[in-house]
Amino acid sequence: MGIGKVGSRRAVFFDRDGVLIESVVRNGKPYPVAAASEVRIVDGVAQMCRSLADAGFLLVCVTNQPDVARGTATRQAVEAINRVVAEQTGISDFRVCYHDDKDMCDCRKPKPGLLRQAAAEYDIDLGASFMIGDRWKDTEAGKQAGCTTIFVDYHYDEREQSAPDFRVARVADALQYILKAE
């Protein structure tokens, strides 16, 4: 599958932790919540998702969850968290990479496998779609897939590897860039 146009639908791809739900930040690094009971939707995200769905966008979460491969989280816990997020945001689909870096899979961001899988299944035009993330791996995956990338800058203690198309301070601020592109 090439970069860019695959189908005819538009989508907004979201990273999960830090974008849809609040991350736990320790020593300048973000970590996922451990249980569904800990889920807190990021301010403005639920309304943003409703606005995007009303504008005709498919909403897809693409998330790396390496703690499953590392044995510090279970697939069931990740899926329970995703169900809570779906209920509160209206996200249509969750694409999850459960691998660790050493697995060298094509679904682990910064590789675009999760986005391309969703594009093939849902007839998504990646070139007319957006990827919103709070880590460089998110925006790099979006870039490799051919999406417009929006980086939520929380000033984590990590080096940025590639420049996003847009940078915002709050997730909900991404809505203006997406709706302007219509």
C-alpha cells in the first residue's frame, strides 16, 4: 500500500494516552493509566470528537501498548480502558500494537501499519486524514502514512525526531486546523 490516498473516507487518527485520556507523567515522561477506573478524558476531547463525527470524519485510535509484551499490563486491561474511552468519546475503532520495540513489527508507531490497516478496512483517504499525537512516534507514523500531523506539545522530556504539520498546546485546539482543511 502506498502513501496517501487509499479510499474515499476521511478520518482523524488519535493516539490514546495523552491525547484522548490523561497520561500519568513521571520525571517528564508519559505513562498509560493501569485500569479503566483511572481513565480521565482530556478536557475538550469528547466535544471535539462529536464535532468531528458530525463533520463526517471516522474517528480511530491508534495506540502502542508495549506494557502487554513487557508483562506489566494485560490485554484485557487495555481493552477495558479502550471501552471506557469509546463510550465517552465516540471513537469508532481502536487499533492497538501490543508489541515492544525489539519485536520490529510494522504496527508499532512510528511505523504507519496501524493507520494503513484502518485505511484498507474502512476505505480511508490517508491524504485527506489527520493524525493527532503527543509524542514524535505518533506524528511520524501519521507522516509516513500520508496524513496531516498535529502534535500536542506537553513539553515532555524527550527529543522530537520529526516536525509535525501543526503544533498545539491543547488537544481541542486541533479542531480548528481540521475543520479549516474541509
